[in-house]
Amino acid sequence: MSFFDEGDEPTRVRTRPARPRRPATAARGGGAGAPPDRQTARLRQAVGLGALVVLAFVIVLGFKGCLDSRKDNQLKDYNRNVTAVVNDSDQSVGKPFFQRMGNGARDSQGLGVQINQLRVAAEDDVKRAKAFAVPGDMKAAQRNLELVLNLRAEGLTKIADQIPAALGRGQTSEEAINKIAGEMQTFLASDVVHAERVAPLIRDALDKNDVKGQQIAGSRFMTDVSWLSPATVGARLGRTGTGSTTGSTGTPAPGLHGHGLVGTSVGAVALNPEAPGVVNHPAWSANPTITVKFANQGDNDEPNVKVSVSVKPPTGKAITATKTTSTKAHTDVTVNIPLGAAPPAGTPTTLSVLIAKVNGEKKTDNNRSSYTVIFTK
């Protein structure tokens, strides 16, 4: 058998090692690594956006609640501050002021110092109010509160300035007492402003913001309106009867009392008293000024002397005007009195002048005069 006839040997087959089989791809949308389909992605985005909206809404509500709470607290704090300062003004300034004025006759030496101390306290109340933290809704109330406290401080300042003169004698004392009584009106005005402006504006601001349970303080600095009368002021200061007062029925000061008319003029025209055939021709104007000159013929200074003028046309109502002044003993005084209305032009009228009787005056026939006047355009 030939070489080529030898039995065939088994053929060796060279094989490659098998590669690990990849896992089958999961169905679309079902595997963790696969991108979601469009509908699922949109659903997830909507859910996430909704969560963000809810979170933002909760944050906004919480923030608004904090702001509302903060604003309510500011309004309450302001109301408490106003209550404190007006109570201090009423109790620590107003009450002792009227007590000390009421005792002025017994404690005249220290009265001026005491009133000045209260003036300082009133000015401190003004400074205290100006330092308040004022919420926007309370700005109008704050302006009126400062007005109230300023009126009180200014009134005390002016009264303190008049105390030394008021405790003196004669006309100077009477004039000072009249000025003090006049300044009492500022205290009454401050009470009115608080009642009609400060308290209602605070209440409106609290109601507007639905702030409940707050007490709004009232304020009454002046508790007795009789202080508006010079007679009350004079009596409390022990100065009753220091001089005569127009219309007074008290005992006049010793000596002569009374006035005498010296002359009357309208503009540059001095008037001649009424007599047959005497006619005065002053220039017409819409509001002529009547100038009256008269003399204090007595031995006493006279406060509150009332001088009246009137213009009576042939028909119709008379035009009248009055002015009050003070006079010194044995001294002339001149008073300018605007008529306050236009007199008739080109027709005869009667112009009358009267100086009112003062307490203790005996002779009054020289207190008046009448004139025939034609106002000429």
C-alpha cells in the first residue's frame, strides 16, 4: 500500500472561543437604560412642573403671611406708641399744668418755673412722637398727632412767657391775662384735632388691614373750658379787680375812669360832627377804613375797650364794625376800623361812632358822635 493509501487521519477543526452573548435588549420603554418614550417624558415633566408650582405657591403664601403678620405688628406697635405719648401729654403735662395754674394765687413765686418745666416735657413729647416708626397707612394720623403735640408745646411756651406780667399789676397784667386766656384755645384745638383726626385715622388704618382687638386712646388736655375766660384766669392767678374791664360788674379800681372822643376821619378826610348843612365827602371804596381817635380821660389803664362804627343809609340795613383795644391813663389812642363792606355811593348816610362805657365810668355823653357822609366815587 502506497504512502498515499494510508488511512486518513481525523481532520482537526480549529474553533474560536464563543463570545458571551449579550442580553437581549429590553422592549422600548421597559428597561432602565432605555430613553422613555415622548408621552412618558412629557408626563414626567408635567408632574415635576406641578410640584414646583405647588412649592412656589406654598412659599409665596408663607412669605405673604410673614409680611401680613409683620405689618399687623407694626400697626399695633404704632397704636401703642400713640396711646403712650397722648396719655403722657394728658397726665404728665396737661393735668399738672391746670393744677398749678389753679394754685397760682397761692404759689405765684414758683409758677413761672413750673410752667417752663412742663413746657420742656411737652417738647419732649413732640420729639418722642417724631421718632416713631410710622407705617404707610398711619402717615396721615402721624401728621395730625404731631400737630396736636406741637399746639400744646407752643401754647405752654407762650403762656410761660406771659406769667411774670400776668402776676403784676395794672394794664400790663390785664393784657397778659387776656393773652393767656387766648392761648388756652390752642389746648382746646389740640383736643379737637385728636378727636376728629388722629383717632379716626388710626381706626381707619386698623380696620383697613383687618387688625382687631385694639383700643384707640382718646385725649383731653383741657378738662375745663372756663379757662378760655380771662376772668377765670385772673381769678386763679389772684388778679381779680386789678383794673376795670368793659362790661364788668366788679368793683373798679380807685380813681376816675372813662374816655372822650377826639375825632373821626375816613381816609384823608376829617369828619365834622353832624350839624344842619354840614356834609362830609370822603372818597368811596369797597372797604373804607374809619379812623377813630379818643382819649383816656381817667386815672386808670383800661383793657378791652370796645369801639364801634356804623354806616346807616336812608333805607336798608346799617353796616357795622367793631374793634377792641386797650388804653393807658391820660393818653390818646387811635383805632383804625375797616368797615368790612362797601357803603352806598352818592347818597347821604349817617356814620356813627361809639366808645363803650368802661367799669366805673360816670360821664358818657362824650363817648359818641354822628356825621352826615356822602361817599363820593
